[in-house]
Amino acid sequence: MTLLLLMTLTASGRLGTGPRITNADAPSQGPLDHRHLAIIVNSADPLSEAIGRMYQAARLIPPGQVIRVRFPPRTPELSPALFRRIKRSVDSQTPRHVQIYALAWAAPYRVGCQSITSAFTFGLDSRFCADGCRTTALSPLFARGDVRRPWAQLGIRPSMLLAATSPVMARRLIQQGVASDGTAPPGTAYLLSTRDARRNTRAAGYGRVVATMGSRFRVRIVASDALVGAQDVMAYFTGLAFPVGIRTNRFRPGAVADHLTSFGGMLTDSSQMSALRWLEAGATGSYGTVVEPCNFPAKFSDPGLLLTYYRRGDTLIESYWRSVAMPGQGVFIGEPLARPWPVRAELKPGDVAGARPRHAQ
């Protein structure tokens, strides 16, 4: 499927009921910032309240963009019925100009068959679920670098968990994101090709990432199950259930890292390595699936797309959401407004690495 066709498909399947753009109210074309983000806090959870306060102060979020709801804290899953009540409350409190959400907790991470970030973004929608090894609906944000204001243009608000299990972890994550802003870091993207054939399905596209980045950004393909002692990690992608040695590496502020496996998005009770371990090791953003996705690369991040948009000057939340074709079963975690690179010119067609959802055989 070509990028043009994919963009046509995603554009024609618009979700939500957001306002349509007219020339009079067309959004500015810059990246998202504190004016466009609302924090959702669980007032029944002291840790969620603490995360929300820290983030509001660090990113200067206006008080009117802090939304409080209430539900049993730190449970892995919300029932669809309870989520619908929460979502109605959030919708009624969200200012019209808000484009994205930061969810101030690590659990719950799931609503029925969807991740909680896709549920807040798309609403409960069975098209984003799959029973067995099946594909799901495409995200209207996938590879859509032209969408600068997702609520205004598509009627959806991308969501990311400010996932932390302690105030110390939350403070460090937030500080990493803020410290990254505008630094144009010179680090390396490490693409690990592992011996785990079932989870190494993204490796087939690594060559395209190197070719597209060219001399603009250092990308290393490493044939190994582990990266140990690297001091300049800006990105780390692998396919394993239990990546080892990740704490031996130095992650630069704003770094992204994730591993293709079934249950990395089960943040607090996974039988595999939780994506939270990447944040604890120093990464600023990660992603993982919360229900069995099978090994479709389209259900995980495309490293080329993520790096392309991130280096263009997009925020972490924009870049990660643009990189996953089928995010209904996956949860995005990290500091949403981290933006390590200054804004660059708009992308030309040849500048985009990836952009085709590749299905495992």
C-alpha cells in the first residue's frame, strides 16, 4: 500500500464529532504545546494527584485544563460501563481548544479489549479490537504529518499515560521531557535485530530507516539480543519478551524505546517486561500492547516514522501516534510534550521512512 493510498484511507475514515476547519479558524501549523493539553487526574488516587500537580507546574498547564474524575485507583482494567461515565465527564469538562490528553496514572491501562489511550482517543469502538490474530482499524493519525490539530481536524484527542509508580519516578520522567526541549541531541538510534523470530518482525524494515535518515541522524542496526553500555541512546527498538541490560545504557533526555512483545503494555502486572521498565531506565517515551496483538508490525511503532516526525520538531505524543498504524490494543506512555528538535520545514514524500503497515505472515 502506498503512502498516498494509506493517507486517503485514513482520511476517509474520520472518527469523532470534532469541529470542521474553516479558513477563519484554521489552526496554526506549529507543534502542540501546553496550551493544547489537558491533564486527566483520578482524584481517588493520591499518586495521580501528585503526578498531575507536578506536570501542571512543569509545563505551565492552565488550571482550566486540569480535569478531575474519580474511579477505583491502580486497577489494571476499567469496565466499559464505568469508562463511559468517566468519558462523559471528561468530555463535558474539556475546553474546546484542547487537542491532546495526558492521563496521570500507570493503571488502569485497559478498557475491555482496548488500551486506555485508544479508548480516550477514539472512544470505545470494537473496530480497534481483534479476536485472535486479526488486524484492526487503522488510526486516522498514522503517517499523517499534515494533521497538526487532531481535535480540530479529525475530532479525536490523542492520549498518553504519564505513567509512574511513585512520585520520584514521575518527577524524573517529567524532568527528562522538559530537559529535552530544543536541544537537538546528537545521540544514536539503535535498531536491534534479535534471535527471537516471532518478535523480530520489525527488523525487515530497518534498512529503510537507515536509508531515509541518511547523514541527518545516526542509526545503527545491531544484530544482538542486548544493547549494553551505550552512552548516547536517543532511540532503542527491539523484539523480545525480556530485553536485558537496558539499565546499563545512558538514555538522553527525550529518548524513545520499546520492545515488540505481546504484553509490554500491561504496565503493572505483565508476565513479560513492562514498558515501564524503559521509563525507569531513563527513556522519555515508550509503547506496548495490553492484549494479545500477535506479531503484526502494524500494531507496534514504526521506527522510521517515529524518528522522522520527532526530528521534524513534533512532540513525543504526535510522533509516537503517527508511527502506529493500529494502536487500538496498545498504550502510549511518557511525557507528551517532550520536543527535542526544533521545528523543520514540512516533509517531502521521500523524507518519510516506513509508512506501510506490514502484516506478519
